[in-house]
Amino acid sequence: MEKMKERIRTFFGYKDLFHELVSKDIKLKYRRSFLGYIWSILNPLLIMCIMVLVFSHMFRFDIANYPVYLIIGQTIFNFFSEATNKSMWAILGNASLLKKVYVPKYVFTLSTVTSSCVNMLFSLGAMLIVFIFCHVIITPWILFVPVILLQVYIFCLGMGMFLSATTVFFRDIQYIWSAVITAWMYLTPIFYPIQQLPVWLQRGIKHLNPLYSYIQQFRMIVLDGACPDPRLVLYGFVVALTMLVLGTWVFFKSQDKFILYI
């Protein structure tokens, strides 16, 4: 407990650095781009339009408000994918700074996941445009969205801490994770209804894929206008916090050896 309090005090001592790192990541993403932050809205919209044309017409999925169904899954998964892919290089990409001065190493991973979260918040503008275009009825349950995003953020932070630490020692993780994230995408009902899958695979996804829980909670709020299933919410928080504890433990357990490998 004392160690945790000390780390929290240390973090507040470096909060200005944290803000600067988040700002830098966001600015670098859109540097020399004519439209800048507008791409946060245009990019998901363009991808959604292409996927709607392909999957709703070629595969004939019978899903009401398919563009809304799709962009919700797409937005959540894109945040997860961006946050984890960037986190792998959070330590290695700042090796020159870590060799010169003392900086709490976890600040780099935390800022990377946070900047990805900010990008995701920008992309909610695209989601809102789709909601308006598809005549989605907004209910008071929409106020539950921050709770869902908090679950995803905690899960991504835990996964990011784990990946940023292990990539320092095993550079092959970047190639392994690329294959894992692709498989994860296809095993998450983003662009297809889960009912299309065999029963045994449906059960596996519902019980072992936390992203299904987060996406399904969001869809229940928007498409059904209902409160998310409390079991999904509980499952989402339990998995997210478990991942955060595991990722943080691995990170702090190995951080003293980073300097030998970066």
C-alpha cells in the first residue's frame, strides 16, 4: 500500500510531463495533415461506409441499423488496437530519454494509452453523425457510455503495461501481436452478428472475449435503448481490473532491467 501511495505521489510530480507526452502523441498523428483532427471523424466514417457496402450487401446480414451496429464495434476495437500497438513501443521509443534522466517509466505507457483514448473520443463525432443519419433515438441510458469507456480504458491500460514491458525483452512480440490482434478482430462480432457462429464459439466469445462485453453494452444502450446487462458490466470491470493488476505487476517487476535492454 505504501508503495502505491508513493507511486501516486510520484505521478503527480510528473503530471506536466504526462500532459506534454499526451499532447505530443496527438499532434504527431496529424502533423502536416491538411484536415488535421477532422480525420478523426472522416476516417471511421469512410471505413464504415466501405464495410457497410461489403458486409450488408454481399453477406446479407439482417441487422437493424447496421451502420450504427458496425461503427460502435469499429470504434471500440480501433481504440483497443491503437492503444496496444502503440504501447509496445512506449518504453523502447523513449529509450534515449530514459538513459539520460530519471522518469517514472510507466508514465510513457500511461500517456500512450491516454492519447489513444483522446483520439477515440474525437471519433465519437463520427458515431454521432451516424446516429443522426440513422435516426437513432437517444435515451437517458446514453449517460452510461462513460462507464463503458472507463472499462475499455482500464483494460487497454493493463494490456499496454504488459506489452510495453515484455516487448523490451522480446522484440518478436510485435509480430506475434500483429497476428493476435487480427485474429481477435475476427473473433469479435464487429461486422457480423454473433448468431451467425456455432453455439460453442458463441459461448467462447461471450465468456473469453472482454471486447464483446464492452461492445455489447454500448449496443444495448444505443440500439435497444436499454440498460446494459449488469452481468456484462460486472464481467467487464472484473476482466479490466484483473488485466490492469497483471499488467502493472509485470511492468513494475521488470522495469529495473529495462535499462539493460533498451
